[in-house]
Amino acid sequence: MDMHTAPTPRRPARTEPSGLIAWLKVLDAALRLVEKSVWEIRQAAEETVTWAREDWTRLLTELGAFRERASSEQERFLRMAAAGVTLGKIAGSYRLHLTKAAFLPRARAARSLERLHAENARRFRELCEAQGGGFLKVGQLLSTRRDILPEVFVDELASLQDQAPKLPYPVVRRALEAELGGALEDRFARFKESPCAAASIGQVHEAELHDGRKVAVKIRRPGIETTLALDLELMAFFLRSMEGTLPPVDLDTIEREIRESLIQEVDFALEAEKTRALAETLPRTPGVRAPAVVESHSSKGVLTTEWVDGEKLTTALDAAAPSERTRLFETLVQSYARQILVEGAFHADPHPGNVLVDRDGQIVFIDFGCVGFVSPRSRREYLRLVQAFMVGDRATVAEALFALGFETRSGRPDTLLTFADGLLGVLRSPEKLAALDSADDVAAELEKLLEAATDDPVVKLPGDFIMIARVFGTLGGLVLHGRPEIDPARTLLPVLAEAMSA
């Protein structure tokens, strides 16, 4: 190679722009980091929003619950205040009367007391109508208790029997869906919005299941348990405020039995159990039955039973021929005798709306919220009482009454025997029914009982008798209304024979 020949210049080697690439990599990493941070921030923000929304929702829920509690307490306070004012007036007026009566002639004091009874009866009726709930139920119960309250109270409270406000359909729907779960349409093929019956504890709607069965759906009034508890306390105060003006009776037992029966009435799961039990035993009297419970559509606050196409017993009795009227009465009396003396469980609320006559002429008991129970020992004593009374063995009648738990202030049986004559006299003398031709005759009989109770009061009653007396009172009213040509003793003989062999 010639030393003087200039060398061919070499193309410089390609160099990577390492600084730029590094910068780009840093930028890319930074962007990735920013992007990741943005997403993390966004996610955190969303979670924060979610948490905030949940916290806010939780806060609103808690505030809502607090408002509901506050509203409930406010309602409770207002209810107690309104009831307290009225009951306070009643109690105060009686205490004032007792003071004034000491300075008045007897006749004038008696007239003053009659006027006071009338005024306070009106006050108490208006209170029951305004407050509803437990007060209405208590008023309805007291309207049948001529043995406790003055006549004017019973007459004034009688209108409460049909005074139950209807629940609005949206309230009914919400209660049903909460109790049974799911939409109402998923449970029922058809549901009649207007109730066919409304009572103080709940109301009944006609409906149809998806399998085509026609049913009666009984819905408990929302909040009735709380309301009832308060009203029962106020009822106790009311009865105590009147104690000095009432006939001498065992108020403790009466109050306890009313309280226990009402508390049981608001538990529809318990009512379903009692309905199933009596649906099994009632048909043992031919021509008597109870509707079947639809278990899948029942809960503590809802009771669904088969629908009964029928009419009220009183309506059926009014329209029936004499022979059919007699048959219905005999069937009803036999059924109650068997329920009390043989089965030991009986339907304890037999007002006309709860005893129907279906298209086949069968007596159908419905609404088993109030059921009375009689122990085997008490059943034996009641059987002994009826047997002894029918043959005129007054000594054994007295023994049975004392064994059952009746007590008089003196310890003598005279008052108890007078009451037994009034309640059971028709068993020995069916013609006694025909002798009671008017309300005056009934009032005269009642006056005899009250006079005996005043001279030597009954200071202790067996708990089961409170319910039995309620049944006796209703049956007695039906007998006086329908005037059937029946021989009660002959009607009862088959049941008495069955009870003796049990």
C-alpha cells in the first residue's frame, strides 16, 4: 500500500442514542407509574365514594331507625297521654263521687252514680274508638261482661263490636311480603284488596292460591304487640280505678285471663297451632268442623286458612225452619260440652261472626285466637258439678265448686249455689227458658245474682271459668234470641256419658 495514498475514510460506527432511550424509558415508567397511580387513586376514590355511600346509607338507616323509634316513642307518649287524661277523669270522678256520696241521701247518691256511669261509659267508648288497637279489643271484651261492669257500660260498649278500622291495602301488602317473603303476586294468583272482615288485632282478605284453592288470609296489624302491651297496662289502671264501684269480683283473675288471652291472640303461629288442634277434635261432634291451615302461607304475623262459604250463625238461625233451628242449637251445645268436658280445649270467642253455617248445614268455627284450656282434674270436677246439679244434689254441687277453686268471702256456698242456679238451672228445668220472655226478666235474674254477690261476694274464681263464663254468656244470648225447642239435659246426655268413660 502506497504510503502517500490517502486512506479511504471509514463510516463512523452507528451509535445508539442511549440518553434519549433512557429518558424515554424513564418517561414510560413515569407514565406507567402515573397511570397506575391514577387508577389506584381512582379506585381509592371509588372505594371512598362507596364507603362514604355505605356510611351515608348506614347513617340514614340509623337515622331512619332512630326516627322510627322516636316516632314510636312519641306515639306511645301521645297515646299514653290521651288515654291517661280520659282514664284519669274516670278514676277521679269516681273518687270524687265516693266523697260526695257520704254527704248525700242514699237515693240521691244512687241517681248521681247512675249519671256518672253513663258519662264515663261514653268517655271510655270514645277512648276505645279513638285509640283502636288493644283498647278496642279490651272494650269489645268488656262489652260482654255484665258480671263486671254496670249495665250502662255494657250497653254503651256494645257498639264497639263492629268498630275496627280497616288497614290500607299498601300497608297490608307490605306486611304480607315482609312476613311471607317475595312479591305478593308470587304467593297469590288473586288477592282481594278490600278486606272481608276487620278486627282490632288484624283483618281478613279473600284470596286464591296458584293451585286454585280459595283461602282466607288474616294479617296482623303492624305494631299491635307494642300497642297492646301499653293498652293492657292502662286497662289494669282503668279496672282498678273503678274497683270501688264494681260488684265484688275477683278482678285479679279476670284481668290476668284477659291479658293472657289477648297476648296469645297476636301470635298467629300459636293461633295456627290451635286451629290445627281443634280442626282435629271438633268433627267428633257430627256436623261441626274448622277450616284447614295453609302452612306454606302462614307465619307469626299471617294466618292463611281454607275459605269457608257460609253465613253467620245468627243469620242462619233467623232464616231456618223450627226443626233446623233446633238441630243447630243442639249441635252447638253438644259441641261446646264435648270441647270443655272431653277434649279440654274450647273455642272461647263464639260471637256470631266466628261461628258460621256452611252450605252443607255444618257449623264451622273460625278465628282461634282465643282458645280456653281445661285441665283433666278440672274437667272431672265440672263433670261432677253438672251431674250433681241435674239430680239436685246441692251438697255435691258446693263441693265441686270449692274443688274447682271458687271461694266466697264468708266461706259459705250460698252465693256459689245461686250462681250455679242461674247458669245451670236450665239443665234441670228447660221450661225456665220460656219463662224469660223479656229483657226485664233477664234483668231480674241478673239482679238476683248481683244481690247475692254483694251480700257474700265471690272473692276467687278459677282461671278457666273466666273463658267458660264468656261462652255461657254468648250461648245464653243465642238461646234467648232463637228460642229453640230443645231439652238441654237430653242434648247433653251423650256427651256426659262420653266424659264419664274417658
